Amino acid sequence: MIALVDYGAGNLTSVKKALSSLGASFVVPSSPDECRRAAAVIVPGVGHFAATARLDGPWRDAIGDATRAGTPLFGICVGMQWLFEGSDEAPGVAGLGVMPGRIARLDGNAEQRLKVPHVGWNALAFTRSARLLAGLTPRSQVYFTHSYAAPVTSDCVASTTHANTFASVVERDNIFGVQFHPEKSGDVGLQILRNFLEIVR
């Protein structure tokens, strides 16, 4: 059973519908200990990084323990940002810290008429092969809505450019994250979710 974590900032209804359409079994845990017993943990997210403060204490410990034990962890949008050390959007709120680096604001570019927040469809530039990207072609389009993003590090398996080039997909061992919304990204997004479910199986 997959634990779909609700901390009050997730696009939970859409993620539930996408998982259900793929035949996934999941539960929204009412206590942190359910994350320790889960086959995988998904942390969604929409909005401000400060909302992840609700994942402090027992939730942080339980998700961290599960991840260290090898349980697959998948962060979506703000949930992916939470995998990192922290964010300039809420400097006093620590991330989970399982990915190195810090989340920073995208730089708007008046000359190119690029606006922040970055909202809409954009392409994935693959940087290396990854299980999460199986079956996809380079430059696949996915749906974004965000103002802050992760740096491109060795854990980045796909990047996207809007004002800055940022990590749009990360993968290392049992840790996965996407900056966009796979549940709103059509067939490409469903394939990414399907790939994660295959990893869990």
C-alpha cells in the first residue's frame, strides 16, 4: 500500500484520481507510523514551501526512517522541493535533506518576456537515463506551476529552462521527485506515475 501524505498543501484529489486510474492501491495516512509500514510514500504539494513545516517532527522522522530503510519516496512539486535542504521561499523551514542543495526563486527575464511564476507546458531535457523516465521521449511536455525550483545536480535526470535551467526530475536510488504536476500532464505524466508504480512493485 502506498502512503499519499496529506499535509494541507497537496493537489490531493487530482493525484488520487491519477493513481486510481492506474489501479494503484493507496491510503492517506492518519498517523506518521503508517508511512513506516507503507510500500512507498508520495508527498505532493502546491503553493508555498512554508506549508511543509507541517511535516516536521514525527512525520519527518517517519518518512526519513522509511526512506533510509529503502522505501521509495516520490515528491511532487513542493513535495519535490521538500526533498532538498531548504528553500529561499521560507528560509526558516528545513527540508527533508535527502537531496543536496537549496531551492531558489526563478529569475524573471523582461527581455525574453518570461514571467514568474512559471505556469504552463514546458519540455523535459533528459540528462541521463532514469527509471522514472522509462518509455518517454526527449522533449516530452509536462505541466508546471511554480516560482521556485531545485538546482541541477548529479541527481538531476531531466532539466527544464524557464528564465533559469532547473532540475525538473530527480532520481537517486529510492528517492524520486518531479517539479511539475504529473497528474495534470496527460499521457506523459501518467507514464511517469506508472513508472514509479513499477519501481514500487
